[in-house]
Amino acid sequence: MEKKNIKVLIVDDDKFLLGMYSLKFANNGYDVDTTIGSEVALEKLRAGASPDIILLDIIMPRMTGLELLKIMRTEKLASDAVVVMLTNQSQSSDIEEAKRLNVEGYIVKAATIPSEVLREVEKIYNAKKTANGPRL
């Protein structure tokens, strides 16, 4: 699969994790963008950014990842993107809320090394693209 045209947006408030995941995806051929926090991500999306994959943390200052996701769904921002929660939140209430907002995946950071995150995201992305047919 040709990856260099697949855009990944990683939203987290931890600069170390942003750097680590960004490097992992970039080294595997993805076009990676990162934002520190949900507010910056929302600005980018409202300005027309259209990533193919969005990795979204939940716990961030000022606006949580779930709040960002609600706004994205309401305003139909990046509506074709595969959204995967990448968080340390493993409470069933957070998982249920993410499911209600139609996320394609939910990965707990503490239980997953970066290469596993990459593989899981690729699996989720490929499954969605296969289900929806080829993109033009």
C-alpha cells in the first residue's frame, strides 16, 4: 500500500509522545502533522485540514479529545478521517463515549508500544477503506 499520501494528524498535549509517534509514523511513510492540544487541532480542521487518520488523546487542558470529537462530528470536520483514540483513559465511560462518537479504534497508550500502535492504526485504516471501497 502506498502510504506517503496518507495524512496523519496526532493530537496530544505531551510533546514527548507527539515526537515519538510522529517519528514512528513518518519513518513508515506517512505524512504526519501534530498539534499540542485540541484547540490548535480544531483551528487546523476548521481551516480546511483533511487528514486521513486522526490519533486523538482524551485528557488535554482546556478541551478534551472527546469534546474536540463532538465538535468535529457536529461541524462535519474531517468527516472521512479514520479517528482512533490514543489515550491512557481506559474507563468504560470514556470508551462508551468514544463509541457513541463513532471512533474507529481505541488504543490505551500504557498498554501499547509505538510499533503496535502503528500496526493497529494500519489495521483499522485498511479495514475501513476496504469496507468503503477504494477512494478516488
